[in-house]
Amino acid sequence: MRKTGRGKVLLYAGLAASAIVAVVLFLALGPPKLLAATDQPDFCMGCHVMESNYEAWIHAGAHRRRKCVDCHLPNGNVGLHYLWKSLDGLKDAVVFYSGRVPERIRLSSHGGIVLQANCVRCHETTVMKTDQDRPCWSCHRRISHLRSAAMETL
């Protein structure tokens, strides 16, 4: 018996939902401290091809006291934080293990929205006095991992 297009979609949706439920249950009930360990910059650097970004972050001045998830994941809502942590982590794992890691890792449009919201969240009183139409990193260029701790030499 052949499945129709709609039947295949429902089957795949059911499988995806089952996988998501299994992952959530594993994280919620799984090994202690697993979720906390995935918040650490060492975890991000160890899994991804992020050595240069990690090194730039280490030398980034005041922001090195922050974790990757403080800037790169939504932090206004715990549910959204863990949802995006799961989705981004899954996407990163697929990209890494499929061997499709780009030479230069760029911020996605969703990542830019999240990053801007987190900049505003941490620096709200300062941001209120500035032009809010541009992303913070258009002026604060050294915030970018590629330019953090970069020094011009003669």
C-alpha cells in the first residue's frame, strides 16, 4: 500500500514530534548537570568549529563575563530560551556532522534579532538615548567575534 503525499507528511510530522518529545524528556529527566553544561562557552567551542570566535570572546573585555547563550539565545522567556537552544543546537549538530560548516560562520537573521534584543536588555538605559534603528554592532564593531581584541599595527 502506497502512502499519499498527505500521509507521508503526517508520518514525518509524527516522527518529528516524537523525536522532540524524546529529546525534551531526556533533557528534563536525563543526566544531572547536562543542561547546565550546555550553557558553558567551553561546550560551544568544543562542539562547533568556533575556536577563533571563542578566542576572540576570551579577549573581548567586559563581555567575556557573559556566556554565549546570554547573547545568542532569547532570554526574556525560559520556554523560548530552551526551545531555541534545542533548535539551534540541533541545526549546529547537523551542519557540523554533515561536514557543511561554512568557512566563515555568520549570524542568521533570527540570530541578529535575538542578539539585538539581548544588547538592549542588558544596556537598556544607554540604548534609550541612541538611534535604535541600527543593530548595535554596526557602531560597536569590536563586539563582533571577528573583530574582538583586534589591534591595528603599523
